[in-house]
Amino acid sequence: MEYNTLTLPNGLRIIHLPSASPVVYCGYCIAAGTRDEGPGQEGMAHFCEHTTFKGTARRRSWHIINCLESVGGDLNAFTTKEDTVYHAAILRDHFPRAVDLLTDIVFHSRYPQQEVEKEIEVICDEIESYNDSPAELIYDEFDSRLFAGHPLGHNILGRAERLRTFTPADALAFTARLYRPDNAVFFAYGDIDFRRAARLLQKATADFPPAAPRGPRPSGPMPAYTPGETTADRATHQAHVMIGTRAYSAHDDRRMALYLLNNMLGGPGMNARLNIALRERNGLVYTVDSSMVSYSDTGSWCIYFGCDTHDVQRCRRLVRRELDRMMQKPLTPTQLAAAKKQIKGQIAVACDSRESFALDFAKGYLHYGREKDPAELFAMIDAITPAAIQQVAQELFAPDRLTTLIYGKP
């Protein structure tokens, strides 16, 4: 893939992937996430994401909402543990409009008091709707145990009582610290002229001074990890169970073996081992999956399933049996080849979603300074050995390393 890249004097990194499509996916990816919140700021990154749309020196909230939608475009944003992304989908003829709007809201939002007060209630409603979904809520509570004492353990949405104390000054202070060109990437995927795009961005961000050399992201020490088991009665009809542990960072070579192993155990394929064991053979669950996340300095891996409360222990025994198999018995060459073939096919299908691919390569360039190349990823997958997979299983799946969280009394 032939990417175009450039770094402006103010530190803004630009990455563009040409495409024949007349639709352009573009936006700002900023290294400002939940992990950047200080004590008492839980939920601040997400709060800023919402309120950034509420007014600038040049635009009121309505003008922001209408700017791209009026020409058939789309404007959106989301917050994760390590970044906040403001993105748009627009016809290429309206790309300059998208650059102007995105730059204005990201770097020049004023967070007007009246709008902030209204949006806090919107976020509080979002929190309550989330609290009504134990299958989603359990992931955040599980993270709070894996990363207890660290901002990575913060709930991205925060708590209503804390949110209601946030002010425009708080948002301005948080964004002044983190919403800077040298802490961001502008990405574009579409049929546009890269030199023209660079000129538009240079003009749009001309009020920022030259950037100092960018160092590593500040990060405090990671607290010690203490596995444990917790059962919480959430008055749910179904039991919800999470089992997992801390895992590998994005810079750890072992993450690739875990990536393949995770896909075999609980990936999206109906032939995933946990789905076969719990659902297809025994009819005990509707949903069972496993997931992994690699952050810049740590990671997580977990299994989730929901079942009738009287089936929790049986499901846990079946999960344990599958984990033990991965720890004790190396994959055969045939099994490994089949697993690699499946995951490479899944990657190829996922890359066909242009918006998802644009967001993915933007975040990779922001955090790791690398252009995403599926061929390189395929080569890394091809290099995985049965011994590497078994080593990861033995490192992560031992019973005394796992944390378990159960909603509902077993």
C-alpha cells in the first residue's frame, strides 16, 4: 500500500491512502484517552469528546451539526482508553469543508456553559442506558479489577455524580494539554490530491507554533496485578461471567501468538473452540467469546459468556478444559495452518470496510508511527509456531493468573 505521509512544522502528522472511491474518510486521531485522566477526572476524555461539538469562535452547535450533513456527509467521534477520534465521511468535492470543520472543533472549541450543562445530562442518560446492559457493563468493571489503581481501569463514560462537577474550564484545561497538533494525526482515505490536502491542513493549523521534539507518552508505573474472584449480585436473570488477565503490549512480539490463539478460542468464527464447547455441543450459552487489547505498555485478554445461573460452574469447567488443552497440547501443523488461513481471511474481509480500515491505520500511525500493511501482518502470522502459541497459553492461562468476575449468584 502506497501511503503518503508528512509532518507539518507544528508537529501534526498527516497520513493519506489513495483510493478510487469518491467518498473520503478523514479525521483527527488524538492521543488523549481515559488513561490521560488525572485523579478526579474520571470520564473527562469522553466528556470532552461530547462537548467539543458544542461551539467554537466561528460556529454554534447547530452550525457544526449542519455543516457536513447538509451535503450528505457524516460527522462522528469516539473515545477509547488511549485516544479520541473525530472523523467524517464526505464526498471528495467537500473535503476542504471537512478539514475546516474538523480543525475548528478539535482545536478551537469553547465549551459554552449552557451547552455543557445540557450535554452532561445526555452523557448521564448514556451512562444509565449502559448500566441497563450487564453484558457491556461487566467489561468495564472487569478492567477496573485488572488495572486497579491506574487510569486504564477507569470507566470511559465516568460516573454521573462526577460528571455534574465538570465545567467548561475543566474541558479547556484538558484539551489545552492534549489537543495539540504534535499530539495528533490527520488521516484521509480517498481520491484526493495529497499536496492539496497538506496545504489545507497547514493553513488550517497555521496558528500553532513549531513543535518541540516529541518524546514518549508520559506513563506512570503500572500497579501490581493481583488475580482474584468476585461475585456481584446485579439482580439479572442471566449470569454474566468474565475470566481473564493482563496480557501483552503492542510492542511485545508475543502479542501475535496471542492474537492467533485468541481467535481460535473465542474469535468471531462459529468454529471457535469455546463456541463449540459451550454452545454447539452443550447448548449452555447464547454468547461466548474472547478478546484481547494491546495498549502502549500493557494489555488485556478475557473470555465472556452469559448463561443460566445454575450453569455457571459447568461452563467454567468447560472453559478450563479448553484452556488446559492449549497449555498442554501443542497444535499440529494442520491445525496451525487452518487457524492461520482463517484469521487471514477475516483480516482481508475486515479491510474491505473502508471506514474501519481508515480508523485502524490512523490509530496505528498515531501510536506506533507505522503505516498499516496487511501483507506485513500476514507475514507475522505466518511466522507463528506451535511452540510460541503453547508458551503464551502457559504464561497467561494458569488458574492462579486469572481474574474472574461473575454477575449473578451461581
